[in-house]
Amino acid sequence: MRRGETAMTVSYERERAMSERRDEELQRFFDGELSPRRARKVHARIVDDAAEARRLEALDEMGAMVREAASASADEADFSQLWAKVERGIKADAKRRERSFMPSRLLRWGVGLAAATAAAVLAVVLLNPLQAPPQRNDCMIESLEVGAGATSTIFTIDDPELADVTTVVWVSETQGE
């Protein structure tokens, strides 16, 4: 590509970009989306340039065609069954949601069976304890004083089965003052 061709290409690209910006600005003017100050400038450009005025007329004609087509489509639409279809869709959606929230039969039976088993075990344990409650422990306590203020205490349980293994001797020594 030669230098002159590059300049022409750049010039063409710049011109095309400006044209696109002007088209967009004209469309925004037509739709009433420009600020009042910018709208005045575009209006002045339309008054001065016949090509711009023709493009604005073309936009107006296209808008009229779109409005007419939309109006014809709206007139042809049949809304007599619309609410019936909407209600059927709502009911189907509600049933689908209801089914999704229902726990499975296996889960329901499993939870019920676990609760019944726990209740049965609790009833057996409460009504028939596994071991007898503790009995009263009688014991004899003897206290002997041995020498200078020292006390020896002997605990003996009066149970023939435990007598040999449950004797406790406690020696308490006190310091002299």
C-alpha cells in the first residue's frame, strides 16, 4: 500500500466514523433523547442540510411503518384464551413445586422408624433399669489419737463381702504451735 492510499483509507475511515456518529445523533434527536442544547444544534444542522432533512424524514417514515405493523399485530392477536393458558401454567408450576418439596416415601418411613425405635429404647430403659439402684452403705468410723496431737481415722464398711477390701486408714498430722 502506498502513502496516498493509506491517507485515503484513513480519510475514508474517519468520514465513516463521523457519518455513524451523525446518524446516531440524528436518531437520538428523533427519539427526543438529546439535551436541549444539543437538540438545538442538530435542528440547525437539519435546517441547513437537505440530506439531513431527508434522513430525518426517512426515520419518521420508518417509525410510522413500525407503529402501523405493531398496531396491526395487536389487532390480530387473540387474547380470549390467554388467561386460561396463564392459569394452567401457574397450576402446573405449583404442582411441580409441591412435588419437589415432598420428601420421598423412604425418607418419611425412615424418620418414622427411627423415632419409634428411639421411643421403644427409652421406654425399656426408664421402666426396667439395667442395674439396681445403689444401696445404703453403712460404715464404722474409729478415731484414735496417737501421740502429740496426731489423729488416725479408720473407716470400715460393715459388709461381709467387702470387709476385706474397703478399709481406709487416714492419718492426719497437725503441726505443733
